[in-house]
Amino acid sequence: LSADGRFLVFTSNTPDLNGHVPAYAIFKRDLVTGAHQRACRAGNADSGNPVISADGRFVAFESRATNLAGPDHDLQPDVYECDTATGNLTRVSAPLSDSVNSVGSSQQPSISADGRYIAFTSDGGGLVPGDGTRAGVYWRDMATGETRLVDVPPSALGSDGNGSDPKISADGRYVLFDSDATDLFGGGLNGRTVDVFRKDIATGAVTLVSQGKDGSGANGDSTADSISADGNEVAFTSNASNLVLGDANGTADVFARNLGTGGTTMISAHPDGSGLAGPSAQGAISADGRYVAFTSSAGGVVPGEAPSTHARIYRRDLATGALVEVTSGLNLRPDSLIGEPFGVNLRRKVHLIAGTVEDNGPIARVRVAASRSIGHARCLWLGRGGHLIKRSCRRPFYLNARVTDSLRWTLRVPRLLPRGTWTIRSLATDTTGLTERLRNGRNINTFRLK
């Protein structure tokens, strides 16, 4: 989401957005006008994990495509930046030697406010001289083409650990990350426990963020979540219980640390400072460092809160300490989308009906019905084993699709279907029994066989 909340970026392979490109592509949506556009051109393989600059112009993302920005011979996922104003695409994770197995996979982009600086991870080295094959965090200046290592001690080209989860400040000077290294400042206080650090790109200084209240190392793993615009306030998630006084809930919490004062605050806590009765994660700090949003599965976080089996989102005001519920934890209806087949198809080519599904909880099942009208308000319905059933068009015959990871569903078509125009319906149901409604263009679609 852009800084003013107007522009949103996402990935999709749905035909009504992506045309006939057989891969996930990146899209940018204007939430004021409702218009959407493909973020530069689509590649010959999937793209994902997009992030957008504060001004809404630049988008950084991951892709397995090899035809986005000149030759790409390493056969590994790369990070790219797209200028949505000009359509220009640039490879961010540019290797020293562009050949098979010369570098690793590059992922997790984080972009500065003006799109000039991008932090990312790469798990095989080969991006700066002397970096070896260690997995780590990198920083790139898109104006000069300079790439630097981030998760290493000052002036070093390596570390005894691996960095991940980079988050870059608005001006690109600071990068927040987590690492299990012991040779970073403070990283040796707790052995191989994963800690959160902040790197000053200008000076090379590394600061330990996930520090115990008495200056000791954290007694649990931590994850880098978010950094304020000026890089002074950071949010992170930790399983440690010794970062602040009174953390006795025995589960993951969200914390904020002011690197100017050295003060750490437990964000996921009751007004009296006691911990919540459930895990919290994914801290997101505002640009000015005043507000931190987070998710929590705990109940009774705020007075009068209705019970829910779903995680909720909350926001804490660091100036006043006030905690408000952002989402009510309501059980939303699931949402399925038919992805294939679509348009005109040869009979012998259609062996699968497939799509995606989403919900704010687990999916129990997706039922699919496929029909072709034969006149007089009667239809042929696809039945079990590919057999066809004649019955009223008002009485859909649903088959259970296979659901994978509550994200994708598939239904095999074991026999050739008759020529003609077919209608597909999909209905997703979550584990609470809530079923979606039918909507044309989403979970009702047609295709033609010839």
C-alpha cells in the first residue's frame, strides 16, 4: 500500500485481469478511481510478493521469469523493480556472473519511499565481490547500481550467520533485519538465537534491537517486522520473555524499540502492561513511529470484545498507550475464483477445472458444478467419474474439489465433455460452515468447447 493509502499492489493470474498470460503477474490498483493496471509487462513465469514505494510509482517484486529485463541465465528467482510511470523494468538482484548456479534465489524486497533503494535477500551470494555463497541481506542503489551487503559487521564481506526479513527506512539509510549470526554486535550474547538488528548503511554500524532489559541477549527468537520512516523506531515479534518487565504469558509478542532512547515497549499487552493470553505477530509501525498495528489470536484484548476463532488486528498508540481493535474478528464468507478453463477450448485439452479460494480462516471444502444446457430448462451436469447427468438446470449437481493449503482447488475431468457452452459454479465453505454466495465473473463462469 502506498503512503497515502491510494495505491495497492497485488499478484494474480485470474483471466479477467491477466488475459491469456499463463503466469501470475503484478497489478497496481487505484483505490480512489477503481482502475487497475499491470505493473509493467508480464513475464514467462510467475511473479509475486510485490511492495510499492510511498509515492505509488515504483513496485519491487520477485519473479522466476527470464524475459523481464534483459538476459537472465541464472535460472533462479530474482528481484525486479518496475517504474509504473514509464514501464521500465530493472533487475535488482543483478549477479556478478549471469550463469546457471552462479547465484541463489533472491527474494523479500523492501523499497524506500522514492523507490531509489531496495533491500532484499539472496541465498547463494555472487552479487558483490567476496560475498561467497552465504545467504544474506543486500541493499541496492537503483540510481548508481551499487550493491552492498547488509547483515555483516562493519567493513566485512561475510558473517557466521544468515540474515532475513529486511525492512528499509524511507530514505534508504537504515535496514532492519534478523539473523542468527554471533559476530554481529550483540549477536553473541545468546548463541544461535535469532536476533533483530538495524544496519546504518551510511556508517556501517550494526545495532542490536532485540536486547534483554538488563543488556543481556534475548532468551528467544525474534523476527524483524517494520521500521519507521526515519529508522529510529522499529517493531518486531519475539518469543523472548526477558525484553521487558512482566512478560509472563509464555507466547510470542510484538515489541517496539526506540533506538534513540533504547527503550523497549511490549505492544501486544493490556493497558496495565500484562501480556495477552495468546500469540501476537506482524507488527507494522507508522511512518512517524507513533502507531503500531499487529495481529493477535488472544481473546479479551479490549473490553467488550466478542469471542472469535479468528485472529484480530489491533493498533496501539505509543504516545498515549491506547489500544483499539481494528477488525472485529468476524467470520467472513469465503471467496472462490474460477481460474480455468475459460474462453474457447478444444475438447481434448480440458482435463481440469481449477481456481483459487481465500478466507480469514481454514477452508473445509469447495464444491464445483459444471453444466451445459440441452433445452427445455434441462441441462447436462458433470457427475462422478465424468458421467453426465440429465436434470433440471435449477438443480446443480456439485462435486467436491481437491483443496490444497486452503488456497487452490482442482477438479479432474476424466472424460471428454460434449461440445457447446458450459457453465461452472464453485462454492467454498469454511470450517465454521459459512458458504459463499454465487457471483457472476467470480465463482460463476462460462467456457466453450469445440
